[in-house]
Amino acid sequence: MIKSELVLKIAEANPHLYQRDIENIVNAILDEIVNAMAKGDRVELRGFGAFSVKSRPARIGRNPRTGAHVPVDEKFVPFFKTGKDMRLRLNKPTA
């Protein structure tokens, strides 16, 4: 599902709201998550999951085309861990 599909789903479930307002709300939520992560904060949405930032240390990598060793700088990457409710819904026991 992409963001525009999410907005349409929410609009279908809430016909009393304008689609442009829903789009602004979704954008505001995602922007706040990104801003918090950029500050190094952890964002937890109970039942859904937690967004955090992990640090990957500098290392020596390898260019796959030439095989030459190249330095790779330290970087920060986003990390998502699912919440318990989501994990249970995704792994429903089959009868």
C-alpha cells in the first residue's frame, strides 16, 4: 500500500472528512515520525510497532565491479520493530 492508497482508504471510512484534510493529517504524522527520528528519538505506536535509528559503524567495503577495497563512512539507518498485536495478527495460527 502506498500513501495515496492509505489516504483513499481513510477517506472511504470517513466520508465526512475531505480527502485533502486526510492527506494533510497523514503527511503531518509521517513528518513528525521522521523529525523525531532525525533527532535520534524513538517513536512507538502501541500495537503497531516502534521506529528507531541504528548506527552502522565505519568499515572497509568492497567494490563489486573491481574488487577494490573502499572506505564506507558511519551511517544511521531507520529500524522498525513490530508491536505484539501486529505480530500476532500476521502470524495467526492456521486451523
